Amino acid sequence: MDTTQKTALLSVFHKDGIADFARELVALGYRVIASGGTKRALEEAGIFAEDTAAFVGGQAILGHRVVTISREIAAGLLATESDRAELMQLGIQWIDLVCVDLYPLQEAIAKPEANLESVIESTDIGGPLLLRAAAKGQRLVVCEAADRTRVISWLKAGEPEREKFIRGLAAKAEGVVAGYALLSARFLSEGGIDGTVGEKIADCLYGENPWQRSFGLFAVAGEKHDPLALANFVPVGGTTPSYNNFGDIDRCLQTITHLGAGWAINFTDKKNACMAVGVKHGNPCGAAVGDTAEAVLAGMVSGNPLAIFGGVVMVNFPLTEAGAEILLAHGMESGKKRVLDAVLAPRFDESAIAVLTRKKTQKCRMLANPGLAQLGAESLDIATRRRYVRGGFLAQQNYTFVFDRRDADVAVYGDISEGQWRDAVLAWAVGTTSNSNTITIVKDNLVLANGVGQQARVTAAKLAVMLARDSGHDLAGSVAYSDSFFPFIDGPEVLSAAGVRTIITSSGSVADAQVVEFCKEKGITLVMVPDKKARGFFGH
């Protein structure tokens, strides 16, 4: 038995790229051992690999369910330097590197025809065993295809900072196995066991407040495939977003994806509309939709010019130098510039980055994601929504309801124009992603005010009217959205007196008949959807 040649064990479900990896290992002097399917893939590429069966002294058994589960492989991975003599006596080869991926359990669970038998059959046992044994044995453990090139480069570089590098790979492997085990536990318990496994993707200087330590932003295992996951936003300018920035970015995403979904469902001829959303302290404070980027940007910052100062902006179109100038200067006194904490777009022109950069602080963070240019119903976040509470967490379905004006449950009292429908959908998208209670007022495709976070609905109405007037807006003919029904007619009275002429809300209140009659008397068009279907509470 050759104790000087290093040994690599390869056993992968997805064969893409494995031959290239094996070829590099062979060039570095490694002996390659591979399980059945992986061995065939290597042989087809002209690479010799020893069969795992020969290594362990027996063929795969139980319908190929037992291949790499063996004393020989476990010992070859778990042995320490002090065990080398015993390994030689036993005739067991030391294994230096393991490259393993796992059966796609998440895909098996997601199949419509999935059942207990099919999921159990698709549950990997040998793979997690190999990963954990390699991690514990401080071997090189490669559990993601993206790490193969990194490992080869590290080996060629002479294995710098060996302990740190191997520990990092081991930690990733343990995380992958933990996420995999959680998938299985969640399925077998029918949701009775739940949790999250995350991988840090960004550090923050501090938490919500300077005295709070931040542990960073984590990407949840299994959610990286989401094109709009925060992990898939690429920094192109400015410093790393803060803890609060990431919170506002997530709220921007909720609002703009609801807006994109609402537009796609209700206005098929306007699917390519330009959209911009501004968020400050966790709630939308500006939003606009239109045919041109310039008009939309100007409308968004005009909604509440005071609130947008220091806010986060997200758009669904490429940001140009002209657009950046509008964001900073529209509505400002000559020579003065608006401060923004973050701007997110599908892409940025270099000149736009130069305009937005805050040279002293670098605190206008710019992040790009091409997925923002393709917003529709499929853009909504469908992952389970979890909220920490002391000693545990609450879990619920995400915010996936989308208002559809053609739905049979939508009741319309009065006449409504196409333009008012557009204002109604914009108001809904903003209000339904704001902290309740919320009244959102829109006119001519831009948000005039967003009265959020009020315990009494009438107070939310008063706040929205006040904010709109403080910003100099004319409310005559505007559209208002209420994120739940009116318990009394005091809310509609406030909105009517301000000039609102269309209200979209839910039904289900004992005061529904009074609200309908009041709106009829005042010439207000009323759109109602049952509360159990369309209530827009958010952020509790």
C-alpha cells in the first residue's frame, strides 16, 4: 500500500465539471477513487479511477443504497496522524480529500407526486456521512462545485494557511449537511420541526443601533436559487450596506415585486412600465410607475421629499447619469443634493455610479441585480416567513396575495377609469407592504402619502392626508388604499373631505353597508374585496 501518494474520493450526483476536477487532482499526483456513476463519468473522459468497491472490498449492495458506507472509508477519513500505523496494519488507505454532493432532496420533496416512500428513497445517507467524517477528520472536503477551482488553486499555491482553509471547508460541509437534515426533518414531521441554516455573506459595522453588535447578513441554505435573494445583489459602488440598509432593501423588494406582480396581472399592455420605490426606516415613502425612467424617478422623490432624504431606492430599469442626477437634485434648491443611503437597479452606468458616490463617506451603497428588470408574478418571495420571538420564532406563508381587478370577489361600487385602476394597484402594492394600519394615497401614478403604523385606521387616514398636504400635493381626484376594512365611517369621512374620489379596501366590517352608502352619497367609487382574501396586514 502506497502511503506517500495522496488519495481523493469522488462521489457526486451532478457530474458536470467532475472530470476537470479529477484531471487536475491527477496532475497534482492524487490517486482517485470513485463510486459507480462518478467512475463511469471519469472513464468516459479518459481518466482512470479506482472503483470504490475495490477500495472497501465489496460491491454496492441493497439496490446501490450502500456504496460508500464502510469501515474502510470511515477509518480512512477519521484517522489522525497517531493512527497511521494502525491503518497500515489494517491495510486501510488514508483519504486526503473528499468531493461529494448530495441527492437533490429539495427537488424530490417539491414534486407534486412526492410521498414518504419517494422522499426516503431520495434521501442521501452516504453523502452526509462522508462530508461529516471528512470535516471531523480535517480533510479537504468539497461539497459545492464552486469550491473545486478554489481548492485546486490552493493546492497549487502550496496550501497557504492550511488550518484556516480546511476549517472553512469543514464548516461549509457541516452547514450543508445541517440544511439537508433540516429538509428531511421538516418533511417527515409534516412541518412540526423547522428552522434555518444560513451562511454569512456580509458583515455590518453594527446592528440596528451603534451599541448593538451585528453578526452580519446570512443567506439561507436552499434559497440561493432565488434570483432576487439579497445574496445575488452585486455591490458596484459605496461601502457595505448597514444592518438597517439591508432591512430597508428587503422592504423595497417586497414593495417593488408586489408592484411588478400587480402590474403584470392587471395591465398586460403595461408590463414594461418603469417602476421606482423609496423606503425609509422600514416603510415605503415614495413610489411611482410610468413610461419613462426620468418621470418615474422624479415622481418617486416628489412623493415625500423630506422622508426620502437618507432613504433606500430601488428601480426596475438601468440607472443612467441623467437618472442619478434626478435622484439627487430633483426638487432640491439650486446647488444642493439629496442624500441617499442606497440605490439598487438592474445595472448602473459608470457615470451614474460617479454621480451617486458620496466621496467623503462612501455611504451611498449601489447594488446591481439583473433580476429587477424582469418583475412579474413569479418575482414574489415565496419562502416561509419567519419572525423571531423570545425563545423561538413564528412561521407563516409569505406575502403572496396579489390584487386582481378581474377576480369575481372584487366588488366595485361606482365608475372607475383605467387610470384610477392603475393608481389603485400602485396604492395597494405600497400599502400592503407597509406596517399596519396603513392608508396609502396615490394620484397620477405616484404615491402622494403613506400613512403607516397607526393603531386606529382613522388616524392612518389623517396621517396620510397630512403628509400629502405637507408635501404640497393636491388630493382632488386621488385614490386611497386601506389595508383592511373600515370599522366606522370616520376614515372615509377624512378621505372624502381631502378630495379622495376612489377607495380600495376590504369588506367584512359591521360598518360595510354604512361605508358603501357614504361613498355613494359623496360620489366616491368604492372597490371592496373580502377581508379573508385580501387583507393587507404587514409587519406585525
